[in-house]
Amino acid sequence: MDYQATYALWQQQPNLDPEVKRSLAQMANDEEQKEMAFAAPMSFGTAGMRGVLGAGIGRMNVYTVAQATEGLAQFMMTLSEEKRAQGVVISYDSRYQSQEFAYTSASVLGAHGIKSYVFDSLRPTPELSFAVRYLKTYAGIMITASHNPKQYNGYKIYGEDGAQMAPEESDMITGYIRKVPDLFAIEQVAVQDLRAQKLLTIIGEDIDEAYYDQIRTVTINSDLVKTVGKNMKLIYTPLHGTGRIPAQLALRNAGFEDFRLVPEQSVADPEFPTVPFPNPEFTQAFDMAIELGKEDHAEILIATDPDADRLGTAVWTGDHYQLLTGNQIASLLLHYILEARKQAGTLPKNGAVVKSVVSTELATAIAQDYGVDMINVETGFKFIGDQIKHYEATGEHEFLFGFEESYGYLIKPFVRDKDAIQSTVLLAEVAAYYKSKNQTLWDGIQALYQQYGYFEEKTISVDFEGIDGASEMADLMTKFRTNQPTAFAGHAIKRVEDYQLQTATDDDGAVSPIDMPVSNVLKYILDDGTWIAIRPSGTEPKVKFYVGTSAENLDAASKKLDQFEADLAAFRQN
């Protein structure tokens, strides 16, 4: 069936959801929008699905959410009765239709006799991960589009360890999703009936308190917080999302008192009216915090994204606020953790830090200096969660810290996803540590560069909008594989790692296996130690290029980055 026929079929449905009906009317005379919405279903990967809100099989709406949940339910029906009885916990963020999607999911699960636990109001993604483990449910559903613009929403499934669902189970769920014959005939049970049948439990403060109790364990040096952190001026913004209540409570519980919230951005508003993108890696997200910070003479500004799993920061350097990159934040957190554990005599001999393959090698240098193993995994925090699960089962390592360059960090594994609430508390403590030395976090990162080398990284995103975007992204990846480059910016490629083929090929032709899950990622290691990685985003229509390099100073490293970026662009466009 072509997209026009599918569009007509949706138009003919009686009792359509009002939002879907409105969306259908809006695209009536827009063939491009119709094609994008109705030509193909949204992809459902190991990170779930994420897309623009609206009518269509390729959009986020109550029918595609019901279809995804039906796939989960059908999969759970193949499990033992004991596993099914564990149920599913559901949370949601501040976006349009998030609560509605949460209850749609519960209604579909209930039709299969599967119990759900739904939060009484919006909660952050890390608390959903915690709740799965705390309630011992079989799965979790998080309704969120993370840091995407306001037009988006999304749906993520978590496994019983609290990490995003493993690829094997996710693939099976995808199979069941695709087999749903009719999106408009998925059985649902009304919420009132679910409550009467005890198939729906509303949860809230009890889970919050348990989560906050664990957050208290993140603080390493409570005396430092009480003496220095107590009076350290801090500005926090949740960017209209879920972080407002948990971040405030976490900071206060740790002993931080002199902090303020950006009032306009503390309202949970799906329009995200004060920012073009609710993403803490963008400078614009800090505009209002910077104004308030200058007024208060704040030493540190912290922002979390709408579902409070990512964190960004800006620090006062003496004449302006400087944003730190995700790699810089991770390096500061890691160094503080390892140094504190070393000073306390609690640094384990089998300690391990886990990061994605596209994250900074500065962290590797720091870990090696402390005798700690650095474990690289594929992009996606679920792979960090897998490592933690493995360590718990084998005792091979003790997990000390995990991170991705995309502003996601995990300090304590009572959560199995990136956790900006944990990170807010510890980053504030690290800022207090440097304040106790009459320094800032900016001074801290400069000291790390002086000690371990001047590392610089850059992520370059190339957008592929429109109906042909997916095929254009695939063509670009094919180009890099079939027309293999041999050098960038005058530096020879010494090693090519292809995570789709699971092979590493050296420049002498020697081939060795890569022991990681299959993933569409290419990584090049150059003769000067620079690395370049390429991967299509799993949640957005873009291909990401990552470059990591080092030099004798930051200026030289920055110039090298510019050269590699230019050469990459030239190769891509030829």
C-alpha cells in the first residue's frame, strides 16, 4: 500500500484521536509531509523509537504507541507466568501527549493481563531505570524524546536490570510490532477498569524517597560540601523538563544551599519557550542561566535536558562563563572520583571505567594513571549497563564510572542509564573541591591537560531531512566503506575498525575480530594517535562524525581539529 492509500485509510477511521485528526487535516495539501508520515513505519531499535508528533505510521501518536506496546506485550506473553507477573513500570516527561502515551501503554498491557505501575506525574528517565530495579518489574517504558525539539516525542523500553532493553529482546519485540495487523484494532482496557482489576498501580513518593536515598550516596566528601559547597553560588535550570524537583532535593540533601533555579525555565512546558533546543550542550540553553549567574556572581551553572539524563555546565573563568564539553565534564568527574578513592584507600585493584568508543582518550590517560582499566563499548548507554551487569555476575571488575561524550554520565549503578541528577550533585561537589583551592572547574580541566596532554574532540552532525534521508545516510556510510580513505589531513590511517563487520584492519592488511555487538560504526586510527569515527544517529536523521586528537597545546590541537574537519567534509562531498 502506498503512502496516499495509507493516508486515505487513516482518514476513513471512525472516532479518530483528536490530535491525529487535526494532524491529518494539516497535511491534507502537503504531499511531502504525507509521504514522510505514511510511506514507512518508524524504526524501532534498541533505543526504542523517536519521532515527530502527528498522524501516520511514521509519526508518534496514540496508535503507533499502542502498536509498540502491543509488540512488548506479545513478547511478554511468550515468557513464564512468573516473569509476566513482574509487570512494567511506566514514566513520562513534560512533552506533548507524554502522559496520554503512558496511559495508552498501560491500557494495552492491561488487555493482556500484564500489570503496570505508572508514575503519578512526570519523572526523569534515570528514576524510571531505578524504579524498574526497585520494583523488580520485568520491563520499563519511558515516554520521552530526551533533548529533541518540541515537535518530537519518543518511547524507550528498559529491561529488568534497569538498562535499555538488550538487542536480542529488542529485535524480538520489533518482530512482534511489525506483525500487528491493524493499528486501529489493538485491544485496550479503560484506566478505571484497570484500577478495578488491580492491573494498574499509581506510584510516586515512595519511589522518589528510595531514589533520593540512593542519590545521597553519590556525595564523596560531605565535609567539603558542608564547609565550602554550602556557600558556593550555583544556578540550575531544568530547561522546562523533569529535573526541577529531583535536582533541587538532591542538591539540598547533599548540603548545597546557595543555589537558584532559572524561574522561567523551571516550568514544565512542552513548548520549551525560552530555548530553540532544550539541549544542555548548546550555548543558547544557558542564555538565561548566564544572565542570572552574572546577577548572583555564581561560580557554576548547571542545565539538565527535559528527561534529566544529560547534563551540561558553564563555569565562571573570571570574565565570562565558559561551557564545558561532555568529554571535559566526564574527565573532571572521573579524576575527582579516582583521586578521592585513592586518598581514602578505597580504590580497588580491579576498578574499571566504561566509555563509548567515540568519547575522549583523556579519560583513558587518567584511568591508566590510577591503575584503572578503561573499557570501550559501542555508542548507547545500554552497552555500559551491560558491562555493569557482567561485572556483577563475574566479579571481573568493580564499576567506578561510565560516560558518553554526549553529556551522559553514571556515577553509582543503582541506575543503569545516564543520570543527570547524580551528575548534578557530584559536579557541584567537584566545583566545591576546586573552590577550596581558589580555583574553578575551568582551572581544573586546564590542570588535567597540563598533566595528561592537550586533548580536543569535536562532533560534526550532518542532517539528512526528508523522505530520502535514510537512504542518503546509508549511501554515505557505503561510500566510506567502498571508497576507503587512506589518510586524513596528511596523516595515514593505521587501523580501520568496522563495527558492522566486527573487524579491525591494520595498514599492513592484518585483520582481527572486534568483540562487540554489530553496529553501523566506522572508526579510523591515524598515525599521530588521532581517531575519527562515523555513525548514523539512531534517533535523528543525521550522520555524526567524531574527531579526537591531541597536541602540545590546546591551540595546536584545535588547529588539527579544523584540518581534519575540512578534510572529512571534502571526502564526503567528492
